[in-house]
Amino acid sequence: MKIITLLSLLILTISISLAMVSAVNDSNSSNTMTSHAQLADVWTSKGGEGLNNSCGYYKVGEKAIIHFRLYQAMYVELYIIRPDGTRIKIMNASFLSPGIEYKTPPILFIDPGIRTIQLLGARSHAVLDSCKLFVGEKMIEGDIWTEKGGRGKDAPGGTFPPLSPIKVAFMVNTTADVELRAITSRGGKSIYEGVAEADKAQYVYIEALREGFLTLKLIYDNRTLDSCKIMILVPTEEYPPSLRINSVNISGLTVEISGEVKPETSNATVKLIWEWGDGSKEEGPFPQRHVYRKGGDYTIRLIAEQSDGLSSNFTYRVHVSRPIETTTPRTESKVETSRMTTSYITKVVTVAPKSEKEESPPYQLIALALGGVAAVILFLLLSKFVGYREESHIGDKSGEGGNVQTDHLESQDD
């Protein structure tokens, strides 16, 4: 009976022990599966925290410190892979504890190119984590633009309507990990994060939903390389400004023009530009006055420029003269000379000049008709008088020697 009791206690003890071992193994297996997603992390002071993220951008001659942390105790090794594929061991196999942040001494980069930092398991040789580090010869610069503008530092990117796709381009002079961010009055949003290759334009499409300003920023290492401001605006109908000339007055060498101008596009402004034909040009509203240095023919061009780019213009042809001196006949006392002007407008041209034909005054036609009648009457009177004289002369000759005349005539007939 005692033996049976002892055997039962022994079997119960073994069962409890096996159950506890199984529970521990299950717990360890669960922990292993949980931490297998990321067993370690490696980064630099310029980035890289998280699984396989970029470690940032460094210049040639700059030093970098590599940081890493384990999530369970193990033997690990640290390597740097150079651009030519050469592997350089930074840390030999070492058994390290979890949860502690380790770091290397400063590492100097002497030539450009991409480095890959790898943290490996010393026994399994599996890559626990890695990050890419970019080394360049010059300071990183960037540009961001759209199809309507933005080239150059902080240049405006143009105006676009809502709900239309906007093609955005960006480029950096050295390969680097950058972010493209869109900022509105409601906040900012990242529209691109990743590596941008040196001197190679990359494109993304965005769509704005509301009217207002949209600012695009190209960011590297928390530094804005370039920005571009875009206006989102519902398009409006555009019309050229209305321009009307009321009067053109000339006095000697002085010309004065008055008129009216107003914009026809909503919310637009308009300005007047005057080209006087003598090489001078100015800007100003109606009325406008100009004095020429010498007389002659001049073509005046008036341009109304609207802020939306539309314009209207008119052209005028004027003749101006310097005042001349004329002498008044003397009387008993001396009379001072008086000044008269002969300036005038010869032609006014708006869009297409029309030719004008001068008509003869009516009194010239009457004089011409009377002269013709008088000439006809005089001609008739002279003709009648000459005929009467010839008839009288022939009658006298026939009375003195009629036979001779008759024979002469007959001989002519023969």
C-alpha cells in the first residue's frame, strides 16, 4: 500500500514538472516569435532608427558614430560594406545584453559613395538590421517645381484649378534620403519619402481639393532644400480692358490726351503706358500731356495693360509745329510781332485707318460751267463773222473775171 502511494506521488510530481517545462518552452517560443520581427536596431545620429531605414547623408571628411541596440542577449558582429563591396568589420563577435544602447567610436569617411551598415548574428550570420549611409563630396542641394513654374530657389509654382492633377518634380545634386511635403492652411502631409538619386528628376502627382495656397517643401535631415508655393484658384473668364479716347488737343509742340479706361476681368487692375513716338515712354492715367522738342509727324501709341496679361491699344498720328513769327504792317507807331501756331492732327488711327477723299467746293463747278458756256458762245460768234467776210470776198472776184474763175474750176475737175 505504501509502495502504491509513493508511486502515485512520483507520477504526479513528474507530470507537474513536464507541464512546467512545456509552459516555459511555450513562453520562450512565443517570446522568440514576437521578437523575431526585429531582433536588433542600428542607426546613426542622422537617422536610421527602425528596420532597414536610411542612416542619413554625410560629407567626405565628416565623422559618423554608429548606434545599435539588441532586443535579446546574443553574440553579434558589426560590418560596413563599402561602395566597391568590400566588407570592413567594425566589431568582432561579442556577447551583448538586450535593451542597452551601444555606440562605436567616430568613423571618418574619406571618399564618396553609399555605405551599408549591417548588424549580424555572430553564430547564424543572419542580418539583424541594416541601414544605408550616403557620403557625398558637396553640400546637398535640391530643387522642386511644377509644369507652370518653380524652377529656382523658392520660386512660385503657378496657378492650378481645384481637383486637377498637378505634376510635381524634384531633384537633388547628391543621392540622399529626402521627404516631399505638401502644406496647406489645414496642415501638412508627406507625399513622398525615400531615396532621391543624384541629378535625376523624380515626379509625383498631387490633387488639391480647395482654393487657397499649397506649399511644397523638399526636406532633407530636417532642413528645407527648396520650397514652391502653388495657388489653387477657380478659373474666371478674362476680357481685355476697355479703352476710349475722348479728345486729343494740340497746341504748338504740346499734345494733351484725355479718355477713359477700366478693367473688364473681375478683380483685375489696369495701367496705361504711353509711347509718344519721339523715343520717350511713361506710365500714367488720363489725362496725359507731352511736349515735343521739335516739330514734325509723330505716332503716339497708348497701351492699356491688364493685370491678367490682356491688353488694348490705340495709335494716333499727329503733326506738331514750333510757333512761328509773322510781321504785322506798320502804322504810325511800331507794332510788336505776334506768334501763331500751325500744329494740327493729320490723321487719327484706332485699328485700321480709313482714307478720306477731298470733294471740290460747289462754286468751282459753277465757275467751270459758266466758263464753258461763254467759250461756246464766243466760238459761234467768231465762226459766223469769219464766214460772212469770206462770202463777201468771193462775190467781188466773180464780177470782175467770172470766166477765168470758171475755167479754173473746170480744169481742176478734169
